Amino acid sequence: MEQFAKLVETVDSYVWGSFLMFMLIGTGFFLSIRMRLVQARLFTHAWSLITGKWDNPADKGEITHFQALSTALASTIGTGNIAGVATAISSGGPGAVFWMWVTALIGMCTKFTCCLLAQKYRNIDSDGEVTGGPMYYLRDGLGKPWLGFLFATFAFIASFGIGNMVQANSVAGPLHTYLSDAGLVSVASVDHFDWVRFMIGVVMAIFAGSVILGGIKRIASFSDKIVPFMAIGYVFGSLYILFVQRDQIIPALKMIFSSAFGMHEAVGGVLGFSVAQAMRWGIARGLFSNEAGLGSAPIAHAPAKTDEPVREGLVAMLGPFIDTIVVCSMTALVILTSGYLDPEKAYLFDGLKGAALTAAAFKTNVSWGQHVVSFGLVFFAFSTIIGWCYYGDRSVRYLFDANPERARKAVLVYRLVYIALIPVGAAFPLELIWNLSDIANGLMAFPNLIGLLGLSSVAHGMMKDYEERLPQMKPYR
């Protein structure tokens, strides 16, 4: 078993290696040029779309623009915004933050194209249920059903790890620690099965099940309430800490830009981080956080009520901005202004990495700062569980698409199994499951990127047509 785990870890490093990074960034750059930097030109229009004044109740679909964005963000804003940012900084230096921003700005156009196509090629059955995503535009747009099958299979596998059990583990950990610190339970352990963590998982499964079994309308209704609450709560907590540490904000920003381009050299004979390290870790963690190009978000945006697919693409492109430019930047700036970073010692962090580094940085100058991290970990991970279940059940629906009755039964079975595995994920260490699902998550990108490149002319034509008609359009309210 140990050898198998090492093999899986090796495969994971290859899947998430330089080639995938190049493909994701390269595709995003190509699309940005092809779409004439739509993420900048129509940025303000995108924000106006989520206000609801452009929503036409007569349009086909199941959820609003805002609910679609909230559902996508529920699964995108996760532990990567806390642990992933800290890992990028500790492994690649402050410059990694700059390259995370680059992935977000380029990824906005990737999300725009993905979700535009998901809207165009979505399926609406006789009951009004909407299903869409990369598997449908790969099959019906590109004419490659086998690529759609591959994408759906990888998404199905990934949902049980990255979307379910690993996230449940991330919620149970800080909650158990909190209960232990309060003296209510024994000291938390992650080395073996733990009944306290299992019971935390049972409670989570009950809450998650009450949302998941209601389908996309209930998931969207949950998301449009919980996502603004958790994002605003985390951002405001971070802003308060940054206010306390405000004298270090300008030096931190200078370090980010100088380190990104190798202008800040290590002193005292200690080896500093290279530009290559900053790029590698910043791009990798940025793409993992905002998921631009992986193909998950289009599944959430496909059911939105609109007869203008371009509008949903514009709404979707706000996702990487909120996830990375806003939320990840809060984590990064708190870490870089906390005092844990010492440029005279080549950015040493007392050996801390991941969530431990973030928690330590948040409480350095504000005693309750670690609770902001705990709050983020619990809510971000729980919302990811909800959002990823929808990605998984739409993938199952596609795999059984030839028989609608069997598809409905398969989706129900999937949801029940998904809910049942939440306590299991909460109770057990999950390094192997994490790596397996991480591989599947990365493999989702390859068929999706093929679809984006192959259908880029379709997306460009739709965007051009929409922009030509936009001056004559009027909001519905």
C-alpha cells in the first residue's frame, strides 16, 4: 500500500507539472487576446449583471446570475485560499503572490469562455431541468463525445476527494481542535479513526444532505446566502488585522513585486527564492485556487436563467477576481505584514507552512486572529462540499444520459453515497484520497482545454454579436 501511495504521489506531481501549468496559462493568454481582453473591457458590465436588473423572469433556466456565481464560488473558495496561499509564499517567496494575480487576470477570460459555451450547449429536459458543462460542449459543440465522457468521469472521481472527504476532514480538524482547547473533548488526533471527528462528520452530513437532496435550486439558494456571508466575514476580519499592521502593507507590496522579478536578492549568504520558484508556486496555487480552465465552474453556470450566454460568461469571469484577487490577497497580505517574514533572512517562516503558517500570522498582532482562519476553513470547506456535489451529480447524469430514467436513479444514488462518505472523510487521514482526486481534478483540464481551443471561434463570434447589440439593450428593471 505504501508503494502504491508513492506511485500515486508521483503521478500527481506529473499531472500537476509544468505541462499542465503551461497549457492552462497558455490557453488563458490565447483566449484573452482572441476575446480582446474582455475581462477588462466589460468588467463593469459584468458587475451590473449580478445585481438582478438584467434578469428576465421569462428566460429559460433554474437559477439567477447571482445564484450561479455563488454556487461556483462555493466550490472554488476553499482551503486553497488559506493553506494554498501560505504554501505558495513559504515555497516560492512573496513574488508568488504576484503570479497568483496573473493567473486570476488571465483565468477570468478562460472562465468567460467556458461558461459562455456551457450556456450555449446546455440541455433542458421536458421538466425544465437544466444540465450543462464541458461534457456537453465537447459532445455537441466539438463533436467529440469521448472527450465529454472522459471529462465527466474525471469530475465524478474528483468530487469524492477534493469536493467531499478531504473537505470534510478540513472542517473536522479545526472544529475538533477548538473543542479540545475548550476542554470539551480529548486532544485532536489525525493519525487514526477518531469518533469525535466522525460525529462532527455526521452533523455535517445531515446539514449537507438537507441542501444537496434539494437539487440545484436549493444548492443555489444556500450558496447565495452562505457565500457572501463567509467571503465578507473573512475579508473584514483580514482587513481589521491589516489595519493593525498597516505600517507593513507598503513594504509587503514592494516585496511582492521585487521578489516576482528577482529584484530582491538574499543577503547574508542565505539562498533566496528565484523568479522561477515564484512563478511555479504562484501559478500552481493560483490555478488550483480559482480553478480557471479545469472545467468545474461551467457546470454551475449552465442552469442560469438567461437567453444571452455571453452574459453568463461575463458573470462567471468575476469568479477568479473574487477568489484570487480579493480573498487570496487578504491571506497573503496578512502573512506578509505579520512579522513572520524577514527579508534579511531570505523569507524564513520558522518552519511553518500551509494553514499553520496562516493561523500563526493571523494571531501575531491580533489575539483572536486565528479564529478568522478557523472560520474560513470551516465555511470555505463546507461550501465546497455542497458545490462539488452538484458537479459530481451532473457528471453522473451525463454518463447515463442515454437513459433518462436510469440517469435520475443514478444521480439519487450518487447523492446518497456522497453524503454517507462525509463522516468517513472527517474521521480518517486522507493523503492517498487527496492525491487520487487531485490527479482526476488535473486531468479534467485536458479535455476541457481542447474544447476551449476548438470552440474559441464560436465564443468569439457570440461575444462580438453581443457587444454590437449591447448599446440598444435595456435592463428589465
